[in-house]
Amino acid sequence: MGAAACGSESIVRKPFGKTPEGQAVELYCLTNRNGMQASIMTYGGIVVSLTAPDRDGRYADVVLGFDRLEDYLAGHPYFGALIGRYGNRIAKGRFTLDGTPYTLAVNDGENHLHGGIRGFDKAVWQARGAIEKTGLEVALAYASADGEEGYPGNLAVKVVYTLTDSNELKIEYSATTDKPTPVNLTNHSYFNLAGQDSGDILGHELAIAADRFTPVDKGLIPSGELRPVAGTPFDFRQPTAIGARIEQADEQLQFGGGYDHNFVLNRRQEGALELAASVYEPKSGRLMEVFTTEPGIQFYSGNFLDGTNVGKGGKVYNRRNGLCLETQHFPDSPNKPAFPAVILRPGREYSTTTVYRFSAQ
Ligand code: BGC
């Protein structure tokens, strides 16, 4: 049975297999009043499927992933997963905090990526489903131990997914710690608004509310510069097809093999929930708008997808068959004092919100 087959109730919880260590994994299937469905599993807090209506009201699954837990356990490029303790890269897995040097697990060349070898995407989260006035909710909790992947402090993490009747998937992240530590949580869903089995995303029209982006080196570590997008293939201030400039001779596009960059969001008010990006798929008419309280967003055009992942319904995911818009603090911030701060201290609460809203035109 496909993961998207959820039944008719509002929240259905069902077993989804076991990890090699014998931990039971569950799948929460949420169905809102319009018939939109989200299924989220306790392994990695992964969004396994998410449906959205086209302009004729037909729902399709718009996220890449697998039908079975085994395929996720076998390894994959973070499909739908919660990412932590630190989303994206930390150069050489090293940083110094309050004078103390820390060494993190290195899992991407010489760098630390998405929380390390066993990041939050591979944890089994505690879950609770509830029907709230605001929508259908799955609250996930994970206790990240002091020293996990090299990070200091016991971090208590909570992520609440809410599917609303306005066809939004809202994600609220919060965390507290008992020692200062960097924290940068996100979700790594790969979207294809034509449907997860529809080929490349080059015809999707993307807009990002960013006048600047953070250029990177060959290892995809930001140089520290905030570079204007004007006059570059990174100017998405007006909706532009992703494929329109992706093959241009541009050093930054070469380093990423396409787009794999953090954009510095234009903000009216720091920390407010504001529109960061939108993606429109002209054939289906599906539109996704991304709102966030975060200062940055990683636009990744699925450049490293290479046909090795056989996804839902047997679909082989090839290069650029999905795109990610990961709301975040900037990569390598623990080593970039000029970037917005990412250190959570005891007594303070980390709290961010991101909303993916779906409609059709
Ligand atoms: C990174 C990419 C990486 C991808 C999958 C993105 O967030 O920026 O470089 O390949 O995640 O791991």
C-alpha cells in the first residue's frame, strides 16, 4: 500500500515498520477538510507524502520519498526529513564557542553537513497526534544528548507539524539546552509540484524575496560575503523558471552543480512570519508559498539526485527531479561572526516557524 493511502479519518496512526535496533516507527496520516493529506513518520520526522490540488482540484503527491521504511533506512539524500542539530554545512566540522573548540562529525568531504553522520533525520521521535482548532497536529519530540555528533549540551527539541484547512503545512520548531550550542533546524522536503513522479523541476517558476545571497567556495562553504543578486542567475526577485539560467557559465552555479545556495531574505521585521519564496508549476497550476521567521533559505535544485533512488510507485529520481527550499540560518554561521547568531544558551528558547501554503491558479 502506498504511503499516501491514509483512510478517511482526520488523523490515522499506523505502524510503519521497525529500525534495525528494533524501534517501532509509526506513520501519522492527516487529512484536512478539503481532502489534502500529509503523512509524517516518527523516523526522522519525515514528511513521507503531501498532496496538493491542481487548478481542477485534482490532488497529487508533491514530495519525493519512498513507500516503505526500508528504503529510507537504506540511505537517501534527506527526503522530507527534519534536519538538526545544525542544518547545512559547518566548515571542517569545527567551531569555537566561548573560547572552547569543538569538533563535529565530518560527513561531507571535509565538512559537517545536516547534523552529521546520525543527525535528527535518523532519530526516532516521540509523537502525539491531536485535532486542534488550528488544524491537525503531530507533535514530535527528541532528546539530543550532550556530545551527540560532537555538539555540546543536552538539547530538548520539539517540532510540531500542523495541516490546516487553508491547505498549509505549518512547522514550528523549538528547543532548549543545558549548555550553549549552535542550533539551526529545518525540513528537507524535495518538492515537485507537477507530482513526485513528473521528471525535472526546471519549468517551475521560482520567486525568492532576497536581494542578496551567500556565495560559496568549491566545498559549498560561504565566503562570508553577502552578494547582491542583481545581474546574476541568482536574481529570483521576479518569478523565473528554474531552468532559465541554470546552465549559464557562472562560477557559483558550477560550484553547486546548479543552485545550492543560501539566500538572505529581505525582512520587514526581524523574526516575523513573512513570505520568503513561491514556486508555481504552470502545467498543473499548483502554487506553493513559503513563509518563515528565519533569516535565510537554501534553494537546492536537486543537483545530486542521480537515479540511484527508486521512489514512490517505482519512480526513479533523476537529476533535478525535486527542489528544496530549506528555511534556515546561514550555513557555517558558527564560524562567521557577521552572520545572524545561532547560539542557543541555557534559559533561552529556540523558536522558529515555517509555513508551506498550497493553492492553484
Ligand atoms: C545541501 C546540498 C546537499 C543536499 C542533500 C542541501 O541542503 O545544500 O548541498 O547535497 O542538501 O544533502
